[in-house]
Amino acid sequence: MALYRGALRMHFGASRHFFTPAALHQTRQSSENVSSKSKARAEPVDHVLYTQEHFALKDSLRKLIDQEINPYVDKWEEEGQFPAHKIFKILGNAGFLGVTKPVEYGGLGLDFSYSVAVAEELGNINCGGIPMAIGVQSDMATPALARFGSEELKKEFLLPSIMGDKVACLGVSEVGAGSDVASIKTKAVREGDDFVINGGKMWTTTGTQADWMCLLANTSDGPPHRNKSLICLPMNLPGIHIARKIDKLGMRSSDTAEVSFEDVRVPCKNVIGQEGMGFTYQMLQFQEERLWGVANILTMMEKVVQETVNYTRQRKIFQQPVLYHQVVHFRLAELQTEIELLRSLLYRCTEMYIKGNDVTKLASMAKLKAGRLARELGDSCLQYWGGMGFTSDVLVSRFYRDSRLMSIGAGADEVMLSIICKYMDTLPRK
Ligand SMILES: Cc1cc2nc3c(=O)[nH]c(=O)nc-3n(C[C@H](O)[C@H](O)[C@H](O)COP(=O)(O)OP(=O)(O)OC[C@H]3O[C@@H](n4cnc5c(N)ncnc54)[C@H](O)[C@@H]3O)c2cc1C
């Protein structure tokens, strides 16, 4: 039982309430008394990917979401920010920020299928912004550090990020470079035992609150795929400025920053793994990020379809529920079918990834499909809500705005298509 091993190997303070299989019964029993929203779900045990332990993990996370996050989402959406330190501490205490991370750094030491399960469950948060920020912390800014970082760096940055004591952000995109990661301009020049960093990052999720950044910078003048390094950069160093907090269409409860660097000195030992390998590490890190994103949006899509079923069942037009019009229930059935197809691809991909296969092609396909489906689904469902769908009061309109990012962030649809074409060997030869 991997989960048992993970939980038993941990030796942190008694204040940390880890998820353990023993907590399964407790969670299930107590959750029945919490609220109707968080009642234990009767999931099939012979699931294609998940065991009872996955479901127990999901159940205990759901309880936390219903108690600590969802009651405040509307307020945080309005304020344009959620309290990352507070929420991450709660999640860290319960073990949710390091599900796949090594137990010696506070993680649960589980395989990636548990991350997928957590990402799916986080889709029950009533917005896209907070799950995205949690994903940045657990599966986007930290995988390379966990895999390639020195012990010293892991102690300083990974452990507190898993425990929820430090907020992490990921600094890859720049004003002039998003899709074309190789063309970033931020430079880290060696001076003695330090790197001196100049440049800036754009679109940094949780950038106004973060304690450290997993920074991708050019550390030499070599070829673009070999001249980059990932660096653990404390965000309180002199020369780091939050240039602005970006006002966005969606993901409003997640703060997004533009960050500038002016002669920022950071020790060379803060480089993750091998100097010059940053591009490769980042591309590896992207695989988990993309699968995480797909898992997360699947739940949201399912929820929007269900809410649309509920709404259209009670809303009457021309003497019958909107839902009873064949065009409506057929369309919803089609969308649900697409969701299930995407879920199958995600699970297959996850299974292959756990077994050590290169899943770049399948993960890119899943990410592409998730972006396309989210756009289609958000548009179709919103339509059936009529004027209500055009208000800010309903989940469907928030999903419509938030989910638009899926086709842009972490590699736009066209980037996914290019990767797929590369694997299909259909790109024009130069
Ligand atoms: C809310 C939000 C949060 C984000 N969080 C982070 C973060 O935490 N850290 C981080 O590093 N980045 C983050 N990003 C950045 C995100 O990953 C980039 O926006 C994304 O990679 C696209 O880059 P770009 O915006 O520079 O668009 P560009 O690179 O300018 O691309 C513009 C468009 O060109 C098209 N395109 C791209 N490639 C091709 C091609 N080969 N052929 C044809 N057309 C193409 C696509 O339609 C694309 O949308 C975030 C972005 C947003 C909006």
C-alpha cells in the first residue's frame, strides 16, 4: 500500500494532519455529517485508474474545499486575489501540496495518478483561478526541483512549499516570449559565486504573493536549448519589482504579475540540477502541468453540464422545460460523451506516464482537446441559460471566462498541434 508507506515515513510536527488510509473511515463518516455538499460519494472501487485510496484522498480534499475554500470564492473573485499563504498552509497541513513528492521533504511519495486525482477534485472549487494557483505550487513550479534539485535547495524551497509555508511561482513567460520559450531574454550572468539577473517575467501566477520563483533564465550565450537554467529565486531579493498586477478576463481570484529584475544577485548554487539544462527540465515539467490542467478542467466541465441540466430542467419555455427540447438534451449528451472520451485519454496517458513512457504526444493531444472542448462546452451551456448565463452570478459564466485560458496557457493550442505534428512527422522539412 503505497499510501501507507508514504504516510508512515513522515516525521513532521503533530500539527500536520496527513491524509492516511486510516482516515478513510473517519473522513467518510464525518463527511456524512458535514453538509450535503461534502457527503461521501459512492465511487466504484474497480475504477480503471483509481483505488479506494485515491477516492479516500479525494473525499478528504472535497471536505476541505467545501469548508475552507468554496464559501469564500465569490469574495476572492471580487477582490482579485485569494490569500495564498492561508490556503496553502491548510492544504499543506493536510498533505495535498506534495502528493507525488518525496516523503523526506514532506511529500506523500505517491505516484502521479494521485496528483491527477487531486487535480480532478480541485475542479470542485467554484472557480478556475484558485485551482490554477494550487497547481502552480504543487505540479508546475516544483517538479523539476524535486527531481533534479540539490538537497540544500530542496530543504530551502521544496519542503516549505509542500508544507504550505512558502508560496511558489513559475517564471517562464516574458513580455516578448510565451509560446516560443527558447527565445526568452532574461539573463543571469555569473559574477563570482553569484548570478546577476536582469530582465523580467510576464503572466506570473501568484506573482504578487510568492516567496520564491522557479525562474527560467539564460545563463550562457550558447544555443537556445542549451543555454538556460532553472533557478530558485527568493522573491524578496533587492532588485525584484512587481511591475504590475494584471487585470484579466477570467481567473480573477488568482493574482497575475509582471515582474522585473534589475541586477538581482542570487547564489549560483540556486541553480536546479545541471546548469544549461533548464529548457529540458522545463519541457519535462510541462508534461505534468498539462496533464494536471486536463484533470482539473474535466471536473469543472462535468459540473457545468450538470448545473445546466438542473437549470434547464426547471426553466420552462413554451410550456415545457428547456431541457425537454431535443436540441438541448442531445447537445448535453454529446458534450458529456466528449468529456468521457477526454477522461479516457487522460487516464491512459497517466497510466503510461507512471510506467515511465514518454507521453508528450498524448499529453499534448489531451491538452489540445481539453482547451477546445472547454470553449465549446462553455459556449453551448451558457446559451441554454439565456440571460442568466450572461450574468456574473452563475458558475457557467465564470467557467466561460476562466476556461478560455486552457487554449492559451501552458502552451497554446497551436503549440500542442506543432508538438503532435512533430511526433507524426508531418512538419515541413527545412
Ligand atoms: C492567467 C494567466 C496565467 C499564466 N500563468 C503563468 C505562469 O504562472 N508562469 C508562466 O511562465 N506563464 C504563465 N502564463 C503565460 C502563458 O503560458 C502564455 O500566455 C502562453 O504560453 C502563450 O504565450 P503568449 O501569451 O506570449 O502568446 P504568444 O506566444 O504571443 O502567442 C500568441 C498566439 O500565437 C498563436 N501561436 C502560437 N504558436 C503558434 C504556432 N506555432 N503557429 C501558429 N500560431 C501559433 C497562438 O494562438 C497563441 O495564443 C499565464 C498566462 C495567463 C493568461
